[in-house]
Amino acid sequence: MTLDNAMSPEAEDMKPVRQRTKNMAKIKTPKYDASDVFFTADLHFGHYAVAGHRGYEDKLKMNEDIIENWNNAINGNAVVFVLGDISFCNSLDTVQLLLQLNGTMHLIRGNHDKSLSNDVLGLFQSDNQQLEIDVLHPECKQRVYMSHYAHRVWNRHHFGAFHLFGHSHGSLKGSGKSMDVGLDTNNLTPWTFEAIKAKLDPISIHGVDHHKEQGPSA
């Protein structure tokens, strides 16, 4: 090997990093059929204060109504993304409540989900801080970014990706193609993708940073 072709120690050190980066690029975004997915947040099972804000004197009646509304909307084959703040009950009661809900659930953790037991977490297909998926609709393949908290920008927002959040109990308007999907925004019922698409499709792609000016290559 000539001196010109020799690889420097710094370049040698970078090889594993390049390989890891190459492998990371192969990670595929999960895909779900639009008719099979639902979205919600802020169940707040057993939370007396939230029950009061929702017009309930009895938090147990609130729990019952959440379960009834959920199961009326969702069948056993559906996939439900829960964007945080599940329950204020103890672990055993939370497990019993979640076992009554139809569908396969994925969790995006909220600020009240920091100390969930393994028994509770075991009822979710995945446990995430944030999550991106592609929803396959007859009209399009729609990227959806989910977090418990609202963002001003998110991955691929300048390409029209939707951003779904919770936390604010309907008190915060979304930025661009984003919206609060918490129970308080939909009569204590999870959102269908079709209903979300109908709300967000007419909204223009917002450009609060440089991406709008630099275009699709940014």
C-alpha cells in the first residue's frame, strides 16, 4: 500500500461509526393499514381531578365510560397508539382496566408514565418515548409522528407528515398539520385515522424554520 492510499488512524477509527450509520439507515418505518389504526392519549384512569374537569362526580363512572366508548369504536383486531398518561390507579387496578380494552396497544409515554410496572408495560406491544409510522390509505401513504407533547416542528413536517400529540387536554391548538388526539378532544373516544386525515389534510404545510425555503432536499 502506498502512502497516498494508506488509511489514517482517524479514518480507521471512523469505520465502525460509518458501518453503524449504514445499518441504521436500513431501519424501516412500521406500516399500518388506515382502517386498522386508532389514536388516543390522556386516559387518566382513576384521576379524580380530571374526572371533575370531564363533568364526573365519580371517577369510577369515568373509567366505565372510557372503556365502553373505546370498545364500541375498536374491535379486537385493531391497533391503538396511546400517547401517554394512562392511569392514576395502582398497578393491579391499571392492569385490570387495560385488560378490558379491545385491540393491540402501543405506548408513547407521557409525563405520568414514568413508573409503570412491568405488568402494565407487558400489556403494550411496544414502549416508546416517541414513534413514527406510515399509515397506508387508499389515497396516500401518510407519515405520522407521535409524541405525548406538542412540537412546532417534527421529522418530515415539510413533506406533510402529520404530528399527533396529547398532554394538553384540548387546550392547545396544533401547529401546521398537527393535532391533539387526547380523549378530551373526541368525546372520550379514540380517533380514527380517517377523522384525523379529514382534519389535517386541508391545512397547509407550515414553515417555521428553514426547510420551507430550502425545499424537499433539506
